[in-house]
Amino acid sequence: MTANFSLFFAFYLLTPLLPLYLSEVFGTNKDTIGIILSGYIIAALLIRPFSGFIVDTFNRKKVLMTCFFFFFICFAGYIAAGTLLMFAIVRTVHGAPFGALTVANSTVAIDVLPSSRRNEGIGYYGLSNNLAMAIAPSIGIWLYRVCNSFDILFWTAFIVAGLGMLVDATVKIHKAPQRKMTVKGKRLPHLSLDRFFLTRARLMAVNIALFSFCFGVLSNYLAIYSKQVLHITTGTGTYFMLLSIGLFVSRLQGAHQLREGRLTQNAAGGIVTSLVGYTLFALTAHLSNTTLIPICYYGSAILIGLGNGHMFPAFLNMFIAVARNEERGTANSSILTAWDLGMGFGILLGGVVSEYVGYAATFWMVAIDNAIGTLLFFFATKFFFEQRRRQ
């Protein structure tokens, strides 16, 4: 949890300020900023299926430390990059160790957890992500205001990532299971889909992608939608803070259900809560009562946070539950890949719809997508999981 907090803190510390850095230091326009920053996500998405295979096939501790080292050293690249091209290369390359590291770290966390507390432990482990997301951007902005130096930010991220790497170096893994290269005496094919994606969780992957589509649209278009449609100019930071609080609280609330193995019940509660939150958010633009607008606006943040905080760890446990012990890395990479794909489509389609129809219609699209995901879970995914769950 400490190492995971460190890597996400280092990541989120820079996230809100990199567009400003590119604009002020290199005079980059908005389109180019978007292209440069998207390279990080694309690299992370491309590496994740392969990282799951690598984590399951080779020594997990060595893979973890190698990934953490490259993630850590890339922060020095930001300091050294003197041109826009060099920065773009470093930023894109940085996405690969980040994508691999998130898979390796969570897989090792599962390995060191006792089996009787694994479901609950995964839920607690996710709190470190939420805590980093809640405080790192604010600390980054505060540091920049006080020091007025981007180099201070890069050095801070570099040091925090290094501390996380040192913490992970102390983790001891006792005979972590590794994927077999043969089954019943027959050598597995060198390339097969199940090496890189947990095919037994395919419907769950579709379901989680539908939910991440919603989060992709919300996280990228919230600020401009709030300003242009709702005329809320200073509330974006508060919105994400409330969303993070909802995520944090729900992880604590759901720990008991996860401990008892009530995965589908925990997921169901989160899914319904998220649906209410996204629908409330879409309705906000149509309210004429100015008193109700901020209530619904900020209320939706809490509901979406609570919903996602219940839903995601439940789905992660569901992926783990249908995987063999030596496929834990693949299970982790599969859910993260599905989440990234959904977010990517959300960012892309959200931009197109908002350009031609408007932001209000865009968030109704999000609410409808969430409703489709909810129906899919209750009428298909839940039963799909129960049939494949490993006892």
C-alpha cells in the first residue's frame, strides 16, 4: 500500500500541471499538449497485456523492481529534457513502466495477502490509489505556487517514486506461483490469447469497460462542462475531492462484504449508486432552481465516488476469482486493460459528441451507457461470474 501510494502520488503530483508546463516553457498549443500527454496513456495501454504475461511467467519480485526502477528513473528524464521533442519522448516512454508497474505491484500485493483476507485486503490496497488521487494534485499546485518552479515538482516526484521503490524492495514473496509452459505434457503455443488476456473474464471485461467509459468522459470534460454549461467556475477541485472522499469511504464500507466473499452484492450496490450519480449529474444542466444545481452537482460526485469505490474492487476480486493462481498477473492486467480501453473510447467519443451535439447530450450519453452496463451486470455478468468462479 505504501509503495502503491508513492507511485500514484508521484503520478498525480504532476498531472494537473503538465499542460501548464508545456504551455509556459515550450509555448505549446492545446492540440499538441493533448497529443503529447496522450502518449503516456497509449504506452500504458499497450504494455499492460504483455506485463500480465511477464509477471505470471518470470520472478515477480525481479519484474516488480525492474518496472519500479524504470518508472522512477523517467522522472529524471523530465528534468533533463531540454526540448519539446525530448519531453514528448520521455513522457510517452514513461507510460510503459507505469502500466507494467501497476500490474506487478497489485499482483505482488495479492501474493503476500493471506488467502482468508485476500478479498478484503485488495479493497484496502485500493485505498492508497484514492488517497494519492485526493491529495497529490492539491500538493502539486501548492508547491508550484510557493516555489514557482517546475523543477521542484519533478524532483519531488522523483524522490517520492524512489522511496516507493525502496519500500517495495523490502517485500518478501514466498514461492509465488508461476505460469506453466506445458499442460498435461503438451507445450503451450508460443502465442495465444490467454497468455495476455484472461478470456474466462471476457464478459466482466466488457462490463467494466462500459463503466470506465463513463469515468473517462467525466474526468476529462468535467471542468469545461461545469464552466460553459453550469457556470460553475471554481468547483472542479471540490468535485474531485468529494469524489475521492466517496471512493475512500466506500472502500472501508465494502471491506466487510469483500471479506465474506460477497463480490456480486458489493458490485451491485456500487453499480446502482453510480447510475444514480451519473443520472443526477446529467439532470443538473436542466434544473432551473439555482439552489438545487450545486446540491445535485456535488451530490453526484459523492454518489459516483461511493459507487466506483464499491464496484471496482469487487470486479477486481471477481477477475482474480476466475483466474488460476499462476494467472493473477494476467487477471490484473486484463481488468486494467479493459478499464483503459473504456476510458479511451470515452475520451474520444465524448469529444466528438460534445463538438456536434453539446456537453449536456454528452453526459446523457454517459448516463445511458452506465444504465446499459447496469443491465448487463444484473442480467448476464453476475451469472457468468458465478458459473466460472473458482472455489
